[in-house]
Amino acid sequence: MSGFISLVTGWPGPSGFGSGSTAEEVTQGIDGTNLIAIITGGASGIGLETSRVLALRGVHVIIGARNLKAANEAKKIILAETATARVDVLELNLCSIKSIRAFADNFMALNIPLNILINNAGIMFCPFHLSQDGIEAQFATNHIGHFLLTELLLDKMKNTVKASGIQGRIVNLSSIAHTHCYKNGIQFDQINSKQGYNDKRAYGQSKLANILHANELSRRLQEEGVNITVNSVHPGLIMTPLFKHTAILMNNDFHITNSVRKPCFPFHPLFPNLHVFVAGFFKFFSFFLWKNVPQGAATTCYVALHPRLKGVTGKYFIDCNEMTPSSYARDEALARELWDFSHKLINSVSK
């Protein structure tokens, strides 16, 4: 109940920040000039705001994006505000294992360190379809894509920690929707099955996977004695500018099919604007739950940059404060099972 009251009122929690805090406010005074960060989906929505604020604080930002035109426009926006900003753009389609491997290779070719990895991009509430690798699209993009990307970049982050002595940080963007998943949390034996598919629960499953991934990776890195923290965050309900033309978009989420972005909200052929009406109706009666984009990027920026989070790992944050996720998200056995399953799935696809 206290969490809900804080959300509605914007009152700060133990961290001194709350739902009304912005990304600029939670990073005020932080110098990131010696840091390099990769942000997936950093070309629009809260991903762009995260990129902008990190660049504002001096961080060298690498935007990983499927749409290079949008990413370069984002770069121009950041440079127009901060002329000294360091921003690079690399192509990344998280729905494609081939693209993820190419991104990692292209980043390695830059021959620069890596201090921060922000797994931000995602899709939401999509009708059932498989990725080009034959994996259910939401699970493929939101979890498997980021799982593989993190694996490919982990040695670079470890080497950076050794060379610099600066703690590395990995941030997985999850969602409170992780509480609305399938029975038993993850349907390992039906990941790619159309039968019984539910777009909302499939999304919740993928967001649960983001937390389980962060927790298991955190555990493994602690066992190794590696100075890299791994945490997950719920950014909040975000209404992007595209809402007026499409539908509800949270976490910078889109349904991506080939090169076209389409709204994932249900479309009715007899009432083509119904999805806009329903989304607007929902927002009107839940106005106190919604954040603007600067507020939506706050928790990500806080966990990625704030010195108060030094050494804090394997935690889940809402409104810049540590919260307790669902029982499934705290299930260590489920996290280990997901880890092994993800490796086997990637290996089978790669072969």
C-alpha cells in the first residue's frame, strides 16, 4: 500500500527519490566522463531520454538500434543540446541472433572499454508470431536477445573492470507486468507454441525472465568475485508521443515486423480507431499512475549511475527504490533453469 501511495503522490522513498523524480534529477552532480555505456533501444522513448541524460553527465553512449535513421536523429538531438556529448550508433535487431552477434563484433572493433550495459529495448502485447530464428517474438526480443548480448559483452566488461578498477553495471529493464505471467512463471515446454498463447502473459513471462536473468547473472558474478552489479528495474507506465496516433506504449515497446513499426494494441477492422479510444479511456481513468518520459527514465539512470548503488546487485527497483518482486522472480531454481534453457535455445538456433 505504501508503494502505491508513493506512486500516486510522488513522495520520495528511502533513496530520496520517487515516482515524480526525473532522470536529470537523480543524476544531478554525477560525473560520468570516464564511463562508456551501451543502451539498447536508445533511439526513442525512455531509451532516448536515458541516452540523453547519460550523455549529459559525460558518459560515452553507444546506442544500439534497429532503425539507424531514428538512431542518428536521436544522436543529433543529443548533440544539439550537449555539443561535447560522445554518442555512437550501431545497428542492433534484438529479434535476430545474427544481428546481435554482428553488433557485438562491431562494438569490439571500436576497441574501447565497456562500463555499463543497459538492456532497455523491447516489444509488448504482440499477436503470436515467431522471430526469424523461430522463437516467439516477445520472448526472443525481450529476453533471449538481451541474454545473448550480455553474454557476448561480458568478457569485455570484466576486462574493463580489471583495467580501470571501476565497478561495472548491468541494468535489465523489466516491468511490474512480470507478476502477470503464465502458470509456473516460464512455460519452457511451450515457449514457441501458438496454442494457449496470450499476448499479455507472454509479455509478463518475458519481463519475469529479465529479472531472473539479472538475479542469476548477479549470483554467478558474485561467486566469481567479479566487480559487476546486475539489477532489474520497472520504469513505470510511460505514455510516449506516439500514443495519439497508435496506442498504449510502455517501456519504449513496439511490435516489430520486418522494417515496419506497428502498434501492438488490438486492432478491430470494423472500428479502426478503437484501439486509440480504449487506450485514451484507460489513461483518463488511470492518470495518476502514468509518468512522463523524463520520469520514466529516472530509475534506469539512477541504477546505472548513482554512487549510492555501488555494490548493490541482484535487486529490483521501482521509482528509484528497492522493491520486492514476485515469488517467481525470487525463485533461484527457476532462474537457474531459465539460464540453462536460454543457452540451449540459443545453441540450437545457432546450429
